Amino acid sequence: MTVNRVGLVVHGGRAEAVTAARAVREWCAERSVGCVDIDVWREGARHSAREEVDAAGDPDLIVTLGGDGTFLRGARLAAGNDALVLGVDLGRVGFLTEVPAPAVRAALDAVREERISVEHRMLLTLRASCRLEVPAHMEALLRYGRGPRLPPPPVRMECEAGGDWGVALDVTALNDVVLEKLARDRQVSVAVYLAGRLLACYSADALLVATPTGSTAYSFAAGGPVVSPRAEGLVFTPVAPHMVFDRSVVAAPDEPVALRVLERSGQAAVSIDGQLRGVLGPGDWIGVYAAPRRLRAVRLGPMDFYGRLRERMNLTDAPAALADGSAAPLWPVTTPPPGDLAHLALPSAPQAGSRPPGRPG
């Protein structure tokens, strides 16, 4: 594909990220490709994704240099501009990034020469009973140990107002939308609706709605299921609920999840991909649903999600199972699959001396 302009999202606190960013800039300069740093918290404030990509000159490729947190920042920008996003892996336990830092130039060559695939990942968006805002008195707390917060999500003006359907917010989440308590000694009380029908009223530390991509993030830590990122659906997970039913529920992609703060509840914070974006009071609600567009992520080859799951989560084999010997592949992968299996997503046949896609030589 033609790459006219690259946007860089860099974890400036890591020396290896700064070094990798220098390699990207050199690659761009050698090919007369525009390159600009974005989302760098300049002038003491942060801006909406649309404002940031406009200021960067509408890059058609966003390159993130860091871990999954940096990738989420880049994904927010890419989704707002329908740009491709390439994640360079400098993290420790993440699932989102694609290539290691030493291979960044080779990865950029692959993008330009169209030796890639584009993976489409589900995003969440939301409507709310009111515009999201963070109270002014919370600013000092938010700044402790952090940079400036993101601005409140604007309203999507092209959407119908809808009266009791709330306001459509111009925001997307790749991982999750979380409604959580503000006071340590008081849980939030929330009515949870799936596909327009009441599921249950919860008293909990938090309630979250995750994408399949986000199933290995906060939802996983709260006991939720691991879902293939190739799947589509909304994963609802309560966090420390005071009730017997504490299980996750996986809804279809066209089944929205609505959360309404009950009358006797304390205030609740709304976080989107880990960023606090607003505070709700009793009677307020948010409705979370699949966004009409998808994130377009660069892949240099098939993503071994389950191999990465085993590696990143340090999965070990049961001692009793090891007594039976090492587990062999269920199907051989050295020959092409038979016709009745050709439609399945199975590993390709390994080649002698080959390395996993995206790994440096």
C-alpha cells in the first residue's frame, strides 16, 4: 500500500522505544514519507482523537512503540481516522502488539510492499443519558503521577438525538468500558440490561463491558473468560459483586449492554480503555454497543493468539498429564490440510529454519 504519512505514538519513558522511533523516522526520511509524533501531551492538555490526527496531517499509518497501553493510545487515533495501526512490541505481558523493535524497518517495508494482512477488531462505542464530564475537583487527583487526562467525549452530531435514547458519544474502546465506584467504602448499585431487558441489579466494585480483544485485560483479572480476538461479542463481567451470581455473560454483537446507576448508589466513574472520561450519579446510565467501524490492525502473518496466551500467562502443564509424556500436535501440520479441513484456521506448515512471523532473523 502507499504510505504517505506515518504517525508515531511513542512511550517516551523507555529508551528502546526512543531508539525504535529514531529507526522509523530514518525509514520515512529515506523514502520521503511524512512522519510526525502525535499524542504527546503538549501544552499541558490532551485533545480528542480527531483533533490529534488533524494536527498530525491525517496519517494513513499509526505506529505505536511501547506496550499494550501505548497501542491503545494509537488505536484510539487510528480508529478516529480509519488508519492502519502497527504495534511494535516493547511490553511484557501484552497481546496487542505485533513486531519486536529490531524488526520495525522490515515491518514497514512489508506494509509498503503489501506483504501484510489487515485484521479487523471489534470496537465499542456508547450512548449516555447525559454528556460525560469529570468534576473540576477531581483534576488534582487525576494529575497525581499522571499526565493530563483526556477531554470529555464529544457528541456524535451525525447521530439522531433520540430523546430517551440518550446522546451518542464520539468515543471508541478497543478493550473495555468500565463503570466503577469512586469511594472505597461504598460500592456502586447498578441495574444491568442486556438487549433491552433487565438481567439483574448489582452491588459491586465495578461492572465492565469488554470486547473479545479486551477479554485478556481487566475482564480476565476479574475472572472473566478468555475470548478469541477473532470472535465478536460483548463480554459483561461484574467485579466483586455482593451476590451469588458473579459470572460473566457473553452477549451477541448486536445485543447492547446498558448500565443504570440506581437511586441509592454512590457516584460512579466511567473509564474507557483505562482512561477516566466521566462521572455518573444516581439515575444516569450508559449503553454500550458494538461500533459500526472496526480497528484495522497490521499483521505480518497469522497471529498465534493461543501460543501467546500460553506464554504470556505462564501456563504450565498438570503434573499428572506430564506423566503421560509430551503432548503431540492433534493434527500434523507438515502437509496441507485435507479438503474438509481447508476452511479452518489452522497453523501453516513450518519451513526448515523458519522463524515465527514478525520475529527478527
